[in-house]
Amino acid sequence: MTATDTTDTDSTDTDTGPTAAGADTIAHFRFFALEVLRTRRLGHSFLRVTFGGESLADFRSGGYDQSLSLFLPPPHREHTVLPSTDEHTWFGAWRAMPEAERPAMRSYTVREQRRTPEGGDEVDIDFVLHGDTGPASAWAGRAVTGRRVLAIGPAVAENKSVRFAPPADTDLVLMYADETALPAAAAILDRLPSGTRVKAWFEVPHEDDRLRLDTLADADVTWVVRGAGVGRERIERLSEVVRASEPPACAAPYAWIAGESGTIRAVRRHLVRERGVDRRRVRFTGYWRLGASEEELLAEAYSGRAPSEDPSAEL
Ligand SMILES: Cc1cc2nc3c(=O)[nH]c(=O)nc-3n(C[C@H](O)[C@H](O)[C@H](O)COP(=O)(O)OP(=O)(O)OC[C@H]3O[C@@H](n4cnc5c(N)ncnc54)[C@H](O)[C@@H]3O)c2cc1C
């Protein structure tokens, strides 16, 4: 997983999620074999894919914005096959696959994990369908019951791929999410206790992407239906919406913002520089970048790293 993700710097630090290095993460993530049980259209841009599989008995979502890495097969393959899922060798073996055969690794959010009355385990992932321009979106658009994929996901609920972590004194949660981060935002809202004050801006492409949100929190949500617009123009228009609205008075806000990198940087800058939010209390994550695939972001992320930091050491 590649996500520009940080809480205290203006540069675009990189978080490599479940595949990130560190001895403490060794037992935290592992491979899971997932099988599509069913799909359901949630809105113009969203498809919910519900996965099952025996290995999910050991899956431990930490909730909130818990993410995982999916490995999605190329279009001519029905299922994902990797030469190795061994913790020491999978990365090298995956990278060595011919490009046309190599499953695409992509980051997604665990929208929900549940145990069914029959004792099975299910995980929902809400995919944004943005056409055949990316392997994950293309795969989701063709997903049917019985298709098998692999994932690196959490084996313990307390893991570094849950990023939402408001300090105890937080008296207002500020949220900004585009459609790719709406599943995470919705899962966060699901869990927030009654009385938590939230001001949220959710950016979606179409009117009927304004998904139903369930929360006990005292949440004031502004939907921004984006329509057309690319690059700078889009970024400026969106951050303008945030700039124009007045969040409730507060002493200790915590901000969680995620979505397209350029927009997220602009919103974050606004919150820190113009609204005076303490930069250490802003969790901002670039979920994707206009014009760049996740491979390109991953390559960028690892280009400056020592060999010992490659993801093969990360399961
Ligand atoms: C922690 C984390 C959690 C995430 N959770 C989710 C989630 O729950 N649901 C979800 O849908 N996405 C989620 N994403 C975002 C998702 O990983 C990216 O959108 C990813 O690029 C999609 O892969 P792809 O193969 O479809 O496109 P890529 O091959 O990565 O990109 C191909 C092209 O499509 C563009 N592109 C990528 N995503 C979009 C988009 N949404 N709309 C328009 N153009 C796009 C890229 O800029 C590029 O030009 C998450 C990302 C992170 C880091």
C-alpha cells in the first residue's frame, strides 16, 4: 500500500501501510485468501464487494479507517495467484513475475468485518468505479461470485493501518474525504461515540454517491458534489468550499483528511495555516494522485529507501 500519510510535516511523507517495515509489525499482518460472495451497487460510483473465506477467521480489523492491500489479477486471469505468500520471499517473487501476469497491489479500506449467524466471516470493501483506467477499478467492475483474490490484512486489531487516532482531549473532529476515502470516513463515523462533535466535508462525483451514514456522533456533514474539473481548478474549487464554511468553536480539534493528494494537501494547509489547527493534530493521507497509478506512487515511496526497508521484511 502506498499512501502519503503524516500528521506533522508539510512534506508528503509516505506510509506503506500493511506492507510497511518494522519489527513490531511482523506479526500484525499476513496473507488472507478472499472469495467474492456477492456485490451490490451503492451509488453511481460505488460497488460493495463482500468477501468470505476460511482464512478470515483470523482477520482482525481494527475498525475506523483500517486498510489492507489487495492483489488483483490481470484481466485474462479469473483468480489471483502469487508464486509465494511466505513472509520472507513473497515480495521478490511478486516483483519478479512478468508484468502481464503480475497481480496489481492496491490499497482499500475494510468497510466492515462481521461474523454471520451461520458462523462465517465476511468483509465488505467499497470500490470506487473509475472505469478501466486502473486494474483495481477494472477488476471490481467485473467482479462476480466465486472470484478469488489475495490480501495482506491485519491479524491483530491494533495495527498501524488504522490511522484515525484523535487525542483524548479532542473536542471537535474535522473530516474531509473524497469518494475513495468515504468508506473509511463512514466506518469512522460508525464507531464514534454519542456526543462526539464532528464537522465533515465529503466530496463525491455524483448526487447519488451521497451514501447513507449511520452514526451516534453529533455530525454536521456537508456534501460536495464535484462534477467535472481536473487539476488545479478542481483542487481550488474544493478547498474553497472548506474555506467558506465556519466550523463550530473548539479548543482542541483533531482533523482526519484523506483523498486525492493535491486536494488533501490544499485542505490540510488551509486548516493549519488559516484556521490555526495544530499540525500535529492533523492526520492527512493521500489515497491516490490524479494522473499517477499506485505502482508509480509505490516506486516513488521506495526509491529513497535502504534495501533493508523493502517490503519483503514486512510481514
Ligand atoms: C489507505 C487507503 C485506503 C483506500 N481505500 C479505498 C477504498 O475503500 N475504496 C476505494 O475505491 N479506493 C480506496 N483507496 C484508493 C485506491 O487505492 C486508489 O484509488 C487506487 O489508485 C485505485 O487503483 P486502480 O488500479 O483502480 O487505479 P491505478 O492504477 O492506481 O491508477 C490509474 C489511474 O486512475 C487514476 N485514479 C485512481 N483512483 C481514481 C479514482 N478513484 N477516481 C479517478 N481516477 C482515479 C490515477 O490517478 C491514475 O491516473 C484507498 C487508498 C489508500 C491509500
